[in-house]
Amino acid sequence: MTKRICGKDDAELAIQCLKEKFKFVGLVEQFDESLLLLKHFLHLNGYNIYYEIQNVNRQKSNQQISKETLEQIKEMNQNDLKIYEFMKKTLFS
């Protein structure tokens, strides 16, 4: 994701690009809250933002990811995690 934001695999540069070039960023796992923030940001006070959830898999996977695999995923996505944590702290703290 970092390269998509700023063209390089650099978390600090991507965060700077987000600050300078993007008017709004939301988080999928806090979709409802992000939608409310967007409504406020766009001054859509009289606008109904109700939506119906569709195409959601309600079954939980029974597959477990090993701790080693999880650590490897985190290591390979360090920059994306830095951006995520920055946005989460910026939006919801």
C-alpha cells in the first residue's frame, strides 16, 4: 500500500503524502465511524448515510495462522502498519 500512496516503500513519505494530498482517509475496520467522520467533513448534516451490509461472509474460518507466519507478515508489511497506526491515532484518538 505504501508504494501506491507515494510511489516508494517509505512510510514517512507516504504519511506526508496523505497529509498533503488526501482530504480524507478512513479505515475499513472502523467503517461506520469513518463514514460519520466523512459526513461531518463534507458538511452533509441533513444527508442520510444509512447503508445495508451486503456480500459479507458470516462464517468464521477455522484456519489458524502460526505465530511465525503472523510475525513474517508483520515484518513484510512494516511500512503499511506504520501508516495504519498513524491514521488510526489521527482519526480515532
